[in-house]
Amino acid sequence: MRDRDLFELELNKFARKSLPITCHFDLTYHCNLNCIHCYIVENSIPELKTEEVKNILKELASAGILFLKFSGGEILCREDFFEIADYARKLHFSVDFITNGTLIDEELADKISALHPFKVSISIYSTDPRVHDGITGVRGSLDNSMKAVKLLREKNLWVNILDVVMQQNINDYFQVFEFAKKWGSHFKLDTQVTPKINGDNSPVKFQVDDDDIFKLRMDPIVRGLDEEDLNDLENPASDLDSFIKDIPCGAGHNFFYISPYGDVFPCVQFPIYCGNLKIESFKWIWNHSLNMLKVRSIRLSRLSGCSTCDDLDYCHFCPGLAYVEGGDMESSYPRACQDSMINRKIRELK
């Protein structure tokens, strides 16, 4: 049995018991870039103070959380980031950092390395500064992000390069892939542009259309990236996993999201409010929030318009996007249907 199979078997056990193990924590919504597709909407609510974040982390550790993804905004815009991250490591969390990398110099690279993160993810949309900087809205951002990748790789950290493919950069992913390969970084490509957290759909206009997604996914490079996911969809495994197969994702089962204000949601792209950690305890929110329990009750076999679909085995149904795009977390939505058809066509052409 592969290590990944063993790991997912353990995840299945957690999911069956609805035990939370992974938290995506946006420490701030402030950012030094202005990306055209960003999902974040800032407001005037004060963000969590250092001690409030530490108290939350202590509570999460007590609840058995193992994995923390620190993101934003830009995490390095918080002056107390390293104090918070160091405290998280002392609580024995495995930490991931998601950053645009533009603020990382030699000194900060050393401080990040000293924290021993599991991985650091940096978004690069093109190796052409006209394209990348056009997406981020800040001249020079590509050079700074690429410099960060080099600095972190020189310290033998696992760097994950993220590339969201949009209309602006659809012809640039190969060069980003080559850059990642040159520096021994993992490369992850995504064609999903999500609405803003307040429901504003404007970022979606940058998403590439179905024909372009199909052509993209037929590229041998991208097919290699997708192959494991497609194999998992085609061979969903044994009866042991029948319960897990009926759950659309880990949101509300072993995964959750915390905003910079202490609000808890099932996922970063599932803006259904479940409680606030300045008011309620995490254990109460996880075990008793009506919205969290409702999310946890979702089953693929009971989805409206989905349970009898021929493409269900190829579907990456996201209840969060269903909620944002259609207002119903338990019903089909166009992008999931389109994506499942593309997955099936790719498998048939294999």
C-alpha cells in the first residue's frame, strides 16, 4: 500500500468521526498586492490581536488539530507573524505558509527556514513580468516572488508554486512549470477562479472557458499533474471508503477555515458563518453550530440533480461553490457539471 493510501486511510478515520485536523487560518486580509482575481474583501472590523490569535491556537491544539495553513492577505504584512508562527510550532502544529513572497529577503528566508514549515506556497502566474505584474497590480512583483523561491529552495525548503490560469496568462503556464522544475519546486496549476467572499462574482470573468480548459488539460504536462486525481476518481476504491465517497469534501468533517476576525467557516470558499472564536469556543462551534452540522450532513447520493448523473464519478462537487454560485449547498451548479464532463472526456481519450 502506498504511503498516500495509508495517509488517506487515516484521514478517512478522522472524517468518519468528524474529527478536525486541518485549519486554514487567514491571519490578515491586508496585502501589498492587488491581484485582479482576489477573493478577499476587506472591511473596517479590527483583526485579531496577537494574544487573541495565540489563545485560538492553544484552543485548536487542545482540540487535536494537527495541520495549520497560515495565509492571507499577505501573512508577512503582520508585524507579529513570526511571533505567531513560532508559537504555533511550539504547540507542535505542522505549518504551511501561503505567501506572495514579495517581502522575503535573505533575513526573512532565514527566519522562515528556522520555523521548519512543511511547505511554503508562492503564486507565480507567468515568467513574463508584463503578464504576472499585470495580474498582481504591482510592478516588480514577479522578480521579488521568483527571488523568494530561489532563497527558500537554497535553504532546502519545500516550495509549492501555485499558478491560477486565467485569460490573461493561459499561454504562460509552461514557462512557470519550467521555472518550478529548475528550482526543484512542486508545481500546482488551477483553473478555478472563485467569487469574492461577499458573493461578488466579478473575479469569475477572468476564468478561461470550457474549450480552453479542455485543451489545457489535454497538454501532457497538465495531464501528468492531473493523472493521480483522475485515477482516484476512476478507481474510488473499496467498500471501506463508501462513506467517504459519499462526502463531497472534507469541509466541516476534518477541515475548517478561520478569518482574521475570528469567524469560523467550513472552508475558505464556503462563506456560511458558523461562529466566532472571540465569543464561542472552537469545540462548541465544531460540535453544535447548526450551519456546521448542516454542512456535515451533505451527501453526494442525495444531491438535487446529481445522484443519478452519469458523470458523478468524475465530479469534484464543491458545496461552497454551489452555495456561492447557486445559493444551495446541496444542488448542482454549472461549473461542477462542466468540469465533470471534461474529466470524463479526458479519461475516455486516455
